[in-house]
Amino acid sequence: MATFTALTTLDGRDRAYALGEAMERLEPAPTGIGVFEMEDGSGLWEVGGYFEGPPDQAALAVLAAAMGARPFTVSELPETDWVAHVRRELSPVEAGRFFVYGSHDADKVPAGCEPLLIEAAMAFGTGHHGTTLGCLKALDRLAEGGFTGSRVVDVGCGTAVLAMAAARIWEEEVLASDIDEVAVEVAEANVTANGLTGRVRCLEAAGFDHPDLAAAAPFDLVFANILKGPLVALAPDMAGALQPEGYAILSGILNEQADDVIDVYAQNGINLTRREEIGDWTTLTLQKKT
């Protein structure tokens, strides 16, 4: 099936995201939209959409004019095996003791690491994104400092890479939950592929709203690698789900959003112990007051 791209650039982050949101309402609708700051020092932002058929170029022209963007450049992409392409582009990732890799790099797993197999087709949560990498590094630091998790949950687990990382180093069962049914199925497949069946249990749940999560609480470690809005909304429930002196590792937070998240969690008795920026993204390690 032919794939088409429509790309433009414009000044300003807010206008770029507004244009990306407006593109979602096009007919035919794009199958994906990306908004990125260009790394050439120009201060411009690139907005692009992917389409399974020719996009409506008249509608794109109207959007570009309304947002003050350059005219869209529409291109037809050649037929490509995207999974094979991603496999070539994604090299293994090391985060402390953890080594995240695809099966195509199985021969590169070093001795003495904690290996985590995530296939390239499962794009989000492979460890290459700054949010996942930051969470793995934060987990490694906690463990290196002597912390042992006995009741751990990964909320909004995606591929379950964080839950599996915890299960690699600690003995107790780890819970992994996601609001999306497909994500739960992916997580379960990854758990099986990593030989962690019975060590990680995957649940479909919104936040902490599941009887099995309620029964397992309070937790001594909660991962939540989601987005600022859901993290802020989750803060009161997080305070109830964490045991005193329990830790929360949070990400999915743009660097400029981090202070807001820190303030909301402090208001709920969960205070910052460390923050780390990787690219545009911040990972927070927080601890609940005694």
C-alpha cells in the first residue's frame, strides 16, 4: 500500500502543536502525525502527517495559510518493510545493568547484564525513547542504592519493559497495567518472550482502578511513564497507593512541564529526590513522606 507524507515548517511550538491537532480532523485522516523542533538552530518546528492515500492538498493549503506555516510538501513514499527498516535503525540500549534489544541483536547481549527483549515492531517502550531510558536508569540507581521492591506496579505499562526490568532484579511478582487492551496484549507477549510468565502480571485498568491493584496496595514502587496531564490527575490516587517512604518514577514529561508535576506531587506528600533530563524529556524520582 502506498504511503504519502505531508510536511511543513513554522515558527513556534504552540502553533506547531495546534497545526498537528488540526491535521487530525482532515478527511482522509492521517494515520500518524509528528511535531518536532528542528535541530539546525533555526528555531523552526516541523509538522508532518502520514496518509494511506493522497491527502487533500487544498485542505492542507488552507491549514498552512491559517497557521502561518510554509506550504506543505506532499510526497509518495516507496513501498518499504518498515519493521525491517526499524530493526536496522534501532541499536541495543544500555541503561545501567539493563540491556534492551530486539531479536535481530540477540548475538550482542553482553554477559552479566539484565536482558530485556522488545521487538522493533513494538515501537513505544523499546528503551530508545528518552522517557523509557530515563525510567530504566532511575530504577537502576534505586537498586544500586540498596532499595528492594517487594510490591511494584507499572501504570500505563505499554510494552511492560519497566515491569519486566523490576522482575529481572527482584523476586516478588510485578504488576503491569494499561488502559488499552492492545497494549495489555503486547505486554503479555513480551512477558512470555522474556521468560517472565508468572513473574509479571498484566491487567487492563485505568490508573489504579482495578481490584487486583487495590488488593496489592500499598506499593513501595510505582512506575508511571505516561504524560503530564494523566500524571497530574493521578497524583491523589498515587498518594493513596504508595506506602510511606515508597518511590514513584514518573516520565512522559517534557522538560518545561517538570516543575508543574513536581509541585502537584509535593502537594500530595510525594517529594522529589532526583530529576534527569534526556533530550526533551524529564524523568522524576519521588518519595512519599513518612
